Amino acid sequence: MWKYHLKMGKIASESQSPLSDEDFELISALQISPRAKWSELGPILGRHPSTLSARWERLRAQNLVWCVGHLGGRPGLNCAALIEVEADPARMEETQRALCALPEVQSVDGATRHADFRLICLSPDWLTMSREVLPLISAVPGVLRIKVSVCTKIYTSAEHFHFDALNKQQERELKRLAPAVHPQRTIVPDALWPCLDVLQRDGRATAKQIAEVTGQHPATVARMLRRALESGMLFVRCELATNFSGEPLLVQWFARVSRDAIDAVADYLMTMRNLRLCVQTTGEANLIFNMQVRDPVDIAQIEHQLMSAFPHIDILETCVGIRSFKRMGWILDEEGRPTGEVVA
């Protein structure tokens, strides 16, 4: 049995799970500071570093958790787009497999309402996105049409999502371990791409481990990673198989907000721990955000809270995800577990 608290109104939730409270504490810590050393995490969590390392390896062996590094998607650094795909009903499974097989598509979720699939795509710049990535998606068998929302400002993304398993003091100490991000306009250096290939498969890989694969010097890799993390060019995140998180539903909202209120709405949303994504975008909906929730009842409560605080917000669509097929390059099974296959 496990127990933890949701901040959206449910007091406590208990369910059968292979995860203990100590497991959730470790996962939460790595969601806040994914590249922290075991020796740094030990005093904060009150556990011996070797105990934490063994626990992490057990969770990985059970295909419950994984850590991934990827481009940050910050405007001015690279280009991020949220893409809705309508597919031929007779070719749905074929289309899903083909979309997941594209390295240019980082994430694929089954959707409801107007779209059949929701995609997240990252590319070095808009020209690459428009001339290379979007034509590839349009050419996938079974794709009828696509709708593209380009991210013009990223308030927060899944790198900042974490479970409510730690106290505030622990969270503050963990945040001090993570590099402070100061976004800068720059280009991805050629030498970083081989490092990204390694981090895509193991976001906790050390500079020495990366250097052994890429042939670069460990000190060079360490400096490059530090600059990439501090600039927002690179993000690392710890993921847990959704079906075992206690919050199995991924819900995405499309909203229209006045220009003078959009930052305030985003700031309000960012007070909610289970917010996974909040971005300004092009298109009819200029604010898109999603959250992991426990139950469909939570959707109405979230919308009520938001509209009570901001009566003039226009929620254009609420989309409940069916399941995740691919998450930041990792192919997932029907329970949301990583299969071990990475396509990125």
C-alpha cells in the first residue's frame, strides 16, 4: 500500500502499487534534481547513498522509472511545437506505430475530442521544423491532417513536475542542487549532439560515462553539460510509469487568454504541483497546459478553481489522454512502462 496527498482537493489516496513511500520520496527527489549524486541525496532523504542507488536500480529493472535528457525547447534556443493529428480510423494502429518510429517526434499520446494523437516535436529551429519535421508527419500513412501550435513562451514543462512526497525543507535543499537556469539565445554546439544521444538513454550518465561513449574528454563534457543546463538548452527529467503514479490521467487544456492576463494565469497554474506543461502558443488557443490527475472528477475542480480566479479565461477544449505511446523518445507499453526502445 502507498499513500500520498494530492493538492487539487483529494485529501489522501491509497491504492495497490509496487511502489513504497520511500520509492516515491526518491522519485520525487530525482524529479527535482535529476542529476544529483547519491552522496548529495543521502543526507536530504535520510538514507545511505548506497541504499538510494540500489533502490533506483531496482526501480529501473522493474521498468517503472527512467531518466532522460533532451533539448529544452526554449524559444530562441530551439523550436518546440505541439501538433494535433487526425488519422484515418481504419489505419489508427499503423499510424500510431509510424509516428512513434519518427526520431523527429519526441512524444506521442492518444487523444480524445478532435485529434486522435497529440505530438511534441523539438527541432533546432523553425526552418528545420517547417521544412523537415512537419512534412515527415504529414506523409505518415493514415494521417489526414495536422494542426500545429508553435510554442512562443514556455512557462514550465515536465522537468518541473514532481510528486508531493517530500516536505518543503527537502524540496528547497534539492532545488539548490539543481543548476539555476538562465535562458540565453545560442545555438546547439556540434559537440553536444553525441552527448544528447547518451543522455537520451540515461539522463543520469556521468561526464566520464558520456566521454567513454563519445570519445571526448570528461572535463570537456562536464563543462559543456553545465553550460547547456544553465542556459536552458538541455533539460533532464525523471519519469515514472503513469499507471503507477496515482495520477494516471493526462489532461490537456486549450485556452484563450487576453495578452495582459496570460502571465498571471500561468503564474497561478504553476502553483499546482501536478502541472506538467504550460506554454504560450500560436493559434486560436494562446495558452496550452496539461496536468496529471487522479480522476475525471478532478478536471471539473481544476476548471472551477481557474475560472473562479480568472473569470474571463476562455477554455476552448479539454482533452483527456487515452494513453502515452512515446515520451521524449522512449517507447512505452500499455501500462506506461518504458520498453527499453528509444527512438530519437
